[in-house]
Amino acid sequence: MNSLRTALMARPDLVSRAAVILTAMMFGLTYSLSAPLIALDMAQRGLSDALIGTNAAMHAVGVLITALLLPRLVAGFGPRRLILMSLAASAVVLAAFGLVDNVWLWFPMRVLLGMSAEALFVLSETWINALSTENTRARAMAIYTAALSIGLALGPSILSLVGTHGALPYLVGGAIALLAAVFILMPFVVAPPFEKPSVGSPLRFFRLAPVAIGATVLNAAVETAGLSFLALYAVSLGWGEEKATQLISVMMIGAIVLQLPIGWLGDTFDRRRLVIGCAVLATLGAALWPLVLGSPVLTYTLLFFWGGAFVGIYTLMLTIVGSRFSGGDLVGIYALMGFTWGGGALVGPLAAGFAMQA
């Protein structure tokens, strides 16, 4: 026991990195559990699609509020305390969803969930970056991205176990958020120091890293469009529903597994060239969809690498931004990347839907 304690004290950076990665994974699980759960619950209550969509948009409102305030909040509270506050707020709000019958209160509650999620994602990315050296930064961000993707993939599976009725699934989500806080509360977890907040608007942060922001929007738009319509497109070409939905799983597996080699490449070769390479692969992959969907083997292979390439773009952009900026500027840019990712995720499926109707 003493030897383990000594080992942990000797490597506080490693323990802190592992704690933040596990926290992000568990909160990703909570997020991917709550988003479909709230929509299904509202539908079961007989609410219109317009109200369900408006409620989902409240999450983006919360993200925007946090993106504007986060640099100052982290300077005032510190990253560790702010992450704990976000996890606690998420747990309380999720539990409230299961206990509050007044659906109109769900709208401000959804705003609070969005605020908490944005704070947690941005601060965990910033924390991991601050604990990384330039020689290992891409691999650290790749492990973080892969862990977050695992959490996002597991959320719907939890719903299949606990169901979507009553307060239980909300309480489970809240409990997972509280459990994630345990990792941050460990005594050997050390938060990196943060400088005073940068003064400026989101436009200033965009001017600091326009390529990263643009790549984030494009990445989110195409990735979410693929997730939303890939199965439908496959069904229209004659695939069975079960086989078509498996395509999403293959893509998610690629997004998780391929981050580690992409991270190694990012620490070995020029990261900008790798971003261009991933973008080219992702574009070619999207163009080849109609040509390979007649062959299951080719389709699974393509989607495995396509998922890895698209998430790899985000991993590498986090790394590039992290190597150039620090402190308040880094928090502000990461916050804007999180907000614009949400914007791209909104526009992508809409554009794909209109394109499929044309």
C-alpha cells in the first residue's frame, strides 16, 4: 500500500491525466444517455416535435453562455473546482428531470445541462493539454478523444439496460456524474495553474485560430450528417435495418481505435500535414460511399477508417491549438471550438436532409 502511495505521489501528472480522462469518459456517457432520454421522454408525454427540438436547442444556448464566460470563470474558481461544480450541477439537474413533471421547467434545466457540459469538456481538454509535453501532446489528446468517444458510444447502451421510463434512468445518469467527480477529488490529482483571463470576444479568439475553428465546424457538420443519415441511406440501397445500424458501430469503433496511431503520428510528423491528410481521406471516404455500399466488406473497411479520420482531425486540431496557446487564450479558443462544433452538428444534418430530399 505504501509503495503504491509513493508511486502515485511521484507521478502526480500521470495520475491527474488519468483522472481527467476517466472523468471525461464518464461524463460523455452521461451526456449520450441524457440526450436521447429527454427526447424520448418528451415524445412519450405527447409533446410535439417542435417542442422537443426547441428543448434540444436549449443545450446549445447553455453552451454559448459558458463559451462567453468560461475564461473568467476558470480564473475565478480554478479548473478543479469548476469541474466539480459542473459535475454536481449535472447530477442535480439530471435527477430533477426525473422528478419534475412541469415540462416548461425542462427548458431552463436543459440550458444548465449545456452550460455544465461545455465547461467540463473545455476544462478537461485544457487540463490534459497543460499536463502534456510537446513530445507527447498528440498522444495525450488522442487518448482523451478516444476515451470520450467510448463514453459517448456507451450511453445508449445504458438506456437499453435501465429503460427510458420513470425517474430511474435520470437518477442513473446523475449517479454517473457524481461518480466522475470522485476521480477529480482524489488527493493526488493536481490542477495546472491558470493565468488571468484573456479580455476579448469570441471574434478575437476566432482571429487567433481561424483554421482550427473552421475545421471544427466542417468536421462536426459532416460527421453528424453521416451519423444521422448513413443508416437511412444504406436502407434506401437495399440494406436491412439491423445491418444498416451496424454501420454506425463500425464507424465509432474506427473513431476510437485509430486515435492512438493518429496521436503517435502527430508526435512524430508535421501535424498540419496530418490534418490535411485526414481531411483528404475523410472527403474521399464520403465520396466513395455510394460506390462501396454494394459490398459489406468494403463498406465496413471504409467506415472504420472514415470514422478514425474525421475524429482524428479534431484530435490533431486540439493538439495544434494546445501547442500554440496557453492559459486564458487556450480556454477561450477551446470554448469557441466547442460552441462551433455544436453549430456544425446542427447545420450538417439539416443540409444532408435537404440534399436527400432533392
